[in-house]
Amino acid sequence: MTLYLTGRFAEKDAVIGAIEQLKASGYGPDDLTVFSDEPVEFPQGVLDRKSHMSLVAVSGAATFFVLAVAFVYFTQYNYPLVTGGMPIFSFWPTGVIFYEMTMLGAILTTLGWFIWESGLLRRDKSVPVPAIEPETICLRVRCAAEQFETVAAVLENAGAKNVAKLEKAA
């Protein structure tokens, strides 16, 4: 059985202390979720999650560029037009298509990857988001049932106002 413990904190430093203690106990960034009514910026190394956004943006742009080149080549050489002695392929008109399709690829893949990394598509819908009070930071920890007391003690020792338990059958 999987438990979700949510500790409510008033100060960011207390949350950082709880996260560092939980990470020392073996909990990873996938087990910890922070909720707040306004953005909370942690120092580097506290709750870092790897991001491959730049790789995805560049590979999306390169893929769309190759597809645009293939599309232009296919249309210009399989549907030849009488051009009156002009070349079938001219860089300037097709360069605009290459550029625009490259940027479209970068934008679409960045948007898609942002939605994926933010967890909007993967979130476990059976675990509700806690009600957030103003100027309160909630730290949710996913743990096994036998680790309940240990995690609750870590949250309380770090300065949690209260700790709520949510059970979910795994």
C-alpha cells in the first residue's frame, strides 16, 4: 500500500530542510511534490529534476527541417513546372519554408515536452491536490506504509504545521 503524507509549512527554509532529510533517507525527486499558491524557488540541488528540453527542441527543429527539405524536393521534382529557363529549385523561396518549418518543429516539440515534463499528462488523478492556504507550502511525500512514522517524524521535526495522511492501494 502506498501512502501520501502532506506536510504544511510556513517557511521555505523548513521545506528545504525536510527535503534534504528525506533525500538523505533515500527518497528521490519523483517521491516528493511541492504545492504552493505562488512559485517557490529552491536553491540548486535541493529538488532538481533532470530536463532534456534543449535536446528535444533541437531534435524537433532538425526533424522538421529534414521533413521540409524532403517535402520541397518531392514537390519540385515530381511536379515540374515550366519555368522558362529558370531553375526548378531556387533557394530564396524555399529557404522561407525551411526556416518556418524548422521554427515550427522547435516550438511544437518544446510545448509538447513542457506539458510532458510538467506532469500534466502523467499525474495520478486518484491522488487529489491538497487545498493550499495563502502563504503555505505543502510538501507531499510518497512512501510505503511501513515508513509512515519515519516520514511523519521527519516532516514534523522540520517544522510542518500539520501532517495529513492519504492512503492509496498500490
